[in-house]
Amino acid sequence: MEHKNYLALALPLTLSTITTPLLGVVDTAVVGQLSNASYIGGVAIGTIIFNTMYWLFGFLRVSTSGFAAQASASLDKEKHAMALMRPFLVAFIVGMLFVLIQQPILHYSLSFLGASDAVNSSASAYFSIRIWGAPFALANYVILGWLIGMSYIKATLILQISTNVLNIILCILSVHVWDLGVAGVGASTLIAEIFSCVFGIVLLRKYAGGIWQHPFVQILRRAVDPKPMWQMMKVNRDLFIRTICLLIVFNLFTAKGAAFGEDMLAANAILIQIHYMMAYFFDGFANASSIVAGRALGERNEKLFSQSLRLSLQWGLGIGGTLAILFLAGQKWIYPLFSDQQHIIELTGSYANWLVLFPIVASLGLVYYGVFTGVTEVRFVRNSMIFAVLLYLAALYALQPLGNHGLWIAFLLFSLGRSVFLIMYVPKLRRLFQQTAAA
């Protein structure tokens, strides 16, 4: 595979993933126009709850992409169908479970977050509407993962952008035209999630219509076959553990930063948002690497697998260096987009040099991650993440005297650890691939 073929996958996928945080800025601006501060806080709290819930099950997209990429190399339509049906069943069951236990989720979440009664009331109104979209939101992960894995890049891009644009339009109308407040914002997101699922199914009928060669009952029976279902669940279990590790890191980062005062918390929040934007750029290339590696495994093509490793290395380092230079050169124009308070902007700038290093040290871990998920050898991802978290915890403790600088150094060490510890598993991954290809 040449660079142009790799970029033909990576660039549309990057554009697809970057729409979420970019368009989310518009959502935030719309919510910020609500007259009552408790409304704004309520939507923020509700969003935190859903982000946590859905982030925990983000593995549904990643694992589906890996299994679909492997199946794409085969002419066996049943493999294509099973790569979609098995995670779809899991998504539906978990989504319905969220709906059934919505009251305990809301109660314990609000108790943990400890907001005011007015904010909790707004958060409850938002949550109680949006929670009905849980089965659709998780199903969307599976649909998106399958389309990515099967290399239907154009469909992926259309689905992502149309959903986010619809959400923004409805959010603006609900607040500025229909005056529906928090309920309108929640309903807008719910409608967008349902639309995404329905539109995704329409796209599946177009691109996957040929995989349903057997009666649905027979396909369903094969989907719940214990052995392949357990294999899928093992992959998802390891990705779930990875997500838990990420939650630990970012929750501790936020908690430690809050202890340094509101201004420092605001400065860190700005830098973390910029960090997320950088991470989304890497995510598009990781998805491309996942497709290539998964296809290589499906074809038992060792040469293509080696190319996936080489392209991930070259483009990971290239994107990392480019993002570092762009941020270093343009940071003075970026901060005012997040705050108009000069002292917050200056404080943010005093810690920005640490973030310049982030794309460089994290690049290989974030892109090679796609190779490992593409061949569904995610236990190595799990192990490397656990080691990186242990390094992070040790650094947090040792660097406490350095204050917020110590916090950022610990975060950089965690990011570096994700790369180094994962790269250490590459030789073992290559040997496992060779054994599989020879079998």
C-alpha cells in the first residue's frame, strides 16, 4: 500500500472524526445563550453523565471496526453479517439496560457531582429526555464501526456530518426560535441520535444488503453462537479496561487541577480541549491503520501488515510534529477562542509548552493503537495502558511539589508511556501475525 492509498483512507476519516468536537463548540455556544445559569450548568452536568456512559462503551465502535476489516478481505458474506450482528445485539441490550435503570443512574450521578438544586433540576430534565436515545446512540457506534471497517469511508463521512449538522440546527431552533430551553437541547440530541441510527440502517441496506443471504432467525442464531461471541466479548473487555484507565487519568487530572483554584482549572480546561482536538486528528489515522491491518489479517497478507506498521510509524510521527509546530505558532490566536479574560489567557500560555510536546510523545501510541485493534490483539493495548497509568500515578505523587507543572509533566509521561509500552509489543504482534498467516 502506498502513501496515497493510506491517505485516501485517513483524511476522510480524520474529517469525519473532527466534526464532533468542532461542531460541539457551536452546541456549547448555543447552550451559553440560555438565560438562566442553572440551565447551562444542567446541560453541562447532563452531558458529563452521557459522555461517561457512552465513552465506557466506545469499544463497540473500535472492536466492530477491527472485526469488519478482517471480514472485508473475505468473500464469505456470513462473516460480514456476523461482524455487524454480534456487536449490534450487545449495543441494543446495553442501551435498553440504560433506559431501564435510568433513575439510579441519574440519582447516583447527581449525588456524586454535587451541584446545586437548580442545576440538578435542569440536569434531570435534560437527562430524562436524552436517555431514551441510549439504544440508538450505542447502535450508532456499531454502524459507524462496521462502515469504517468495511472501508465505506464516504458513507461514514456523510453519516457523521449530517448527524452533527442536524443536531446543531435543532439545538439553535429549540433555544432561539421555539424557546424550549434545556428540554429542547435534550430533545435535539435525542432526535439527532435517532436520525443517525435510521440513516445508518438505510446506508447498511445500500452497502450491506447482499450479506443477508439467510433468514433473519438463522443469522440471529449464528450471532449468539457462544464461541465467536466470547471472542468478541474478550476484545471488548480489554477495550473496556482501557477506557477505565483513561477515565482514571482524566478524572484525576481534573480533580488535581481544581485544587489549584478556579483560574488554573479554567486554564487547564482550555489546554485539555485543545489536546482533544489534536487527539481527534490522530484518531482518523488510527482508523486507517486499523482498516489496513485488519484487511491484512483477513487476507493473511504479511507484506500488507508490515506496510500498516510502516505507514503508522511515518504518519504518526509526521502528524505529531506538524501539530506541535502549528500549535506553537498559532497558540496566541487559539486561546481567545475559549476565553476573553486576559488573565486566563496569560495563565493558559504559561503552561502551553507542555502541550506542545503532547502530539510528539503521544503520536505513535495513538496511531499504532489502530494496528492492534485492526487485528483484534487488544490485550496488548490493555496492558500498555495499565502500565502507563501506573507511571502516571507514580509521577503524580512524585511531582506534587511542582504544582500544576508537575500535573502536566505527569500527563506527558502517561502519554509517552502509552507510546513506549505499546511499541514494545510490536515484535510480539508481528510474530503472532506470522503464525496466523502461516496457519
